[in-house]
Amino acid sequence: MKKICLLLLLLLPALISSAQHKQKKQKKAAELPYPNVWIGSIRTYYTTREAILSNPILTTDSVGCRVSGFTVSLQAPGHDFFGPLYSNTWEMTEIQKSKIKEWDYKDVTIFIQDIHLNCHEKDAVANPFSVKYDH
């Protein structure tokens, strides 16, 4: 009985340390930053409609990740909010592009939301963002 108690006392610090290491590892994996996503090569808040439509895809800087879906919504001062319009790929759909072409208003804000990615065969999400263009 004494041997078992002594053995438990000797193994207890190692077991506690192992459990704490696993908790730290899980917490570290959960704290990874969201991938950065943008339209084409536009990395600024203000842009032009032509720049958006010249390369209407969502790209990311995360190696091994590709956008697998997102929504587009539009808003301009004095006009109703329009959207969301869905895409289930990294490219804008024809409907999304045609609505951007139609919205020839001053200070149009495009909201890119519900961004889903495929990262190393696992689902991930990215933060929503917006860009603004003037007709």
C-alpha cells in the first residue's frame, strides 16, 4: 500500500503538468487570428466600382486557404439597404456584379459578410469587411 501511495505521489506532478500542457495547447489553437480577406487586390477602404469589377474575387493571405462562400450587401445614403446576395465560391456571382454595376449612387458601401473559407480541408471563417466607392 505504501508503494502505491509513493508511486501516486511521484506521478501526480507529471499528470498535472501534462493536463496543463494540453489545456494551453488547445487555448493557443483557439486564439489563431482570422485570415485576412479582400476583394481582388484592393486593400483600402475607398475604391472605385471599376476596380471591384475588374477582379471580382475574394482572396486571402492565409497559405492553404481559399474562400468558399460569402455574401454581398449594398447601402447608399438615401437608399434602402440591399442584400444579402450569396456566393458559394470565391468569385462574385453574375447577380452580385450586376447589382454593383446598377448601383451608380454617391458613397455606396459594399458589405462583405458571412465569409467562409476552406483551410487545409477544414472550415474557417473570416471577419466581415466593407469597402466604399463613389459612382
